[in-house]
Amino acid sequence: MTRSEFDDIRAFLADEATHAGDLLRIARTLIDDLEHARMREAVLRTHYLRLLTAARATVAADTVGEAEPLAFLRHELAERGQLPEDGEAVQRILSDARAAAALLACLEEPAPRRPRGMRLRRCVGTGRTLRR
């Protein structure tokens, strides 16, 4: 449900002309939406857990020197249709991964602190005069 839909519902609930039957209909719709969102979250959590398990198994297999350490990850990606198919897709995926890593690094940096106290004004050039 979008933010504007929530705003519409709030406005509808605040309206004194709203009838009890309308409120019941809205409540049922919201419960259906909530159930749908919970199911979607459960599916996403399952996909995440499977991918995390495959990634951990891949690293463990590489650690012990298995012949095909990427087999776990390849299998999981293949099941989702996410394996890159050609060289162009590989380069795009690597570029996207680098960009995502750079963005995440920027997000993890603490925000620079602004100096407190009076702001100093800086003037450029000495030949300017201020109008009165």
C-alpha cells in the first residue's frame, strides 16, 4: 500500500460522514493487505536464507579446497534464473556490484560534523563595495 493510499484512508476516517459499514470495509481491506505483505516478507526471508546458506557453503568449500566451491551458489542462482548468460551481462553485474559497494561505503561513513559557533563570512576580492 502506498503512502498516498494511507493518507487517503486517514482522511476518510477523519471525515465525520463516514459510516460504520465503510469502516468495516476498510478494516477488511487493510487486514488483507497486511496478510499479503506478511506472506511476501516470508518469501523474501526464505530466499535470503537460501542465498545466505549457499554463500556460506561456497566460502566453506573454498576454505577446504573443494574442486567446485561455487557449486552451491551456482545452483541457488540457477534456480532463480539469476546466472549471467554472456560477457556483457557479467560486466554489467560487476559494474553494478562496484557501484553498490561504493554507495554502501558512503552510507556507512559518519556524517561530517559542522563547526559550532559563529559562522565566518569569507569575502573574495577587495575591490567590491556594498550598496547602502
